[in-house]
Amino acid sequence: MRKLNTVRGVISADEANLICPHEHIFIDMSHEAVEPVTDAERELFYSDITMENLGLLHRNPYVVAKNLTLEDVDLALRETACLADYGCNLLVDVTSVGVGRNMMKMKEFAKRTDLNVICGTGLFVHDALPKMYEDMTAEEIAAWMIEEIRRGHCDTGIKPGVIGEIGVSEKIYPIEEKSLRAAAIASVATDLPIYLHTYPWNRVAYDAVKMLISDGVKPENICICHLDVTFDDEYMRSVLDLGIYLEFDNLSKEFFFEPQAGAFAGGPFETDVARVHKLKELISEGYGDRLLIANDLCLKASLHHYGGTGYDHAFKYFVPMMRMYGISEDDIRKIVYENPKRFLFGSDAC
């Protein structure tokens, strides 16, 4: 059983209670913004989040620029305080390089909360990355990641406790292939788990998972993210059959827009009710020990302050929905409590 680094120090599985396995406290997703064309679109794009446009953001989150960043330490402290009500004392922030990973703010945040936070290392998708990484080899990227994990982030001393989320786009771009190879090298060297950000509207992540495994990563150290955005049953089962974890991590996000209106997005998102039914189906087929749930909170409109359901959505709303639709208490405990521990701390964690 491994111990993991948090922003404040080392944590063991025994010290972790309920876990938020995939969230973002600080993030900048500006690369996913919808470029405005008309005067009305420009006015909306540069506006604040208001009651007048909140409903639109619950349909299409990419049309207001300010919705795509989380940067306020005080607000983050208020928003995450609710997690203690559910016994949650550990949150995994998988913000990687390219989408606003801010270790200085994370250090300030950690000083003012009892919540343990694990940070990630690695690179996001190609169009979010500084050009400097294109000139680096996979081995050089891996060396930087391993250095962070073992010695700490250069400016803060924070040691990442997970790898990722590692970005894969609608196809695996050359820099993303190097990033995947680097993540594999780092995981093999440190035994840390990898979060794999995927483009959910095609099956490209299957190739990414196969690449990681062929480079020596243990399947149980891989979590494939975002496959609850849209359901491809054959695809889901094919990656689960590789022995990896599959994360339903877009809880509360029920966006609906035409693909061309959604920037990077390839279509509408599934609903929470549909997600519960799909979880129940996968559990009945024997995949229950490889499933995780999370919010992947990364938008201002998802915060309580802006009218959203917050970091506690999974615990407050989704878990009761699981009960309502007939998922057993044993299976709920497995998915919500046991599986995150096993993925993060090792198969012998509980």
C-alpha cells in the first residue's frame, strides 16, 4: 500500500475518509472558449455571470469567458468547506500544466483549510500547452515530472501525488504522444496512478490506454476520465476489460448544444439519471470494482456562489439518486468509498 503526497505532506489510506477523486480548485480552460462572432455574442462573451445568463451557461458553458476560470482562493475555501459535512477529507486536484495549474495559490489554499489536497503533474491537451514542450523529448518531460514528485515543485516545494490529468484530444497529437510516454515513464518510476483526460466523442483513449500499458504502466494505475459525457457501450467495456478504472466524472453537467457551437465539444452531454442507469448496468455486468464517480468541477457556474450545485453534488444529489434507482448500499460504498482508495493508494488499501 502506497502513501501519497498532499500539498501539506504525506497521507495514508487509513487517514483518508471520503474522497473527491477528480476535481479542480484552480483552473483556466480559456482554450475551450467559443470565439464570439456577432456583436451579441461578443457582449455575452465578455460579460459577468448573472441570473440572466446562468440558464444559458447550464446549456452551453463555453460562451462566457469568465465561466472558464477558477482563480479566487477565498471563494475556493468557502466552496469546499461543505465537503466536511459528508466526512470528505481528501480531494484530488488534477489540474495539469496548460490549464492554469497554480501551485502558489494551492499552497495558500492549503494553509487555510483542513481539507487534504493531492495535486497532479503532467501536461494537458496540445492546444493548451506552451510551445516549449513541443521541443522536449518524452524522457525530458518524464524527468521533470519525476523531479516534481520526488523533490517538489520548484517554487513551492509541493510534491504531486498523482500523474495527470494527462491530456488526449480528438486524436493523439505528437506532443500528446510524448506526454503519454512521459507519464508512463514517471508512473513506472514512482508507482503513482495516472488520470487520463479523454475526448469522449470517439474511441481514441483506447489507444492511449494501450500505449500506457505497453510502456509498463499497471492497468490498475490508470483511470480513464469523462466517458460519462456520452455513452459508447462497446467502448466502455473494451477499456474496462483492460483492467483500468473508469470514472463517471461529469456529474451535474447536462449540457446541450450543437457540436459546432461547443468549441472542443463534439455534442451534448448525458444526464445524471442516464449516468445512474449506466452505472447500474455496468455493476450488473461485474464492473463495479472498477468504477469511480466525481464532479470534475471546473466552471464558475457549477459553484454554489453562482447558483450551481457545488463540490458536494456527488454526495448530496448523485448518491441519493443511485439509491433511488436501486443501486445497493454495498455497491454505493464500493464506488464512492472503496474504489477511490484502491485506485489512489493501491489494491490493498481496503
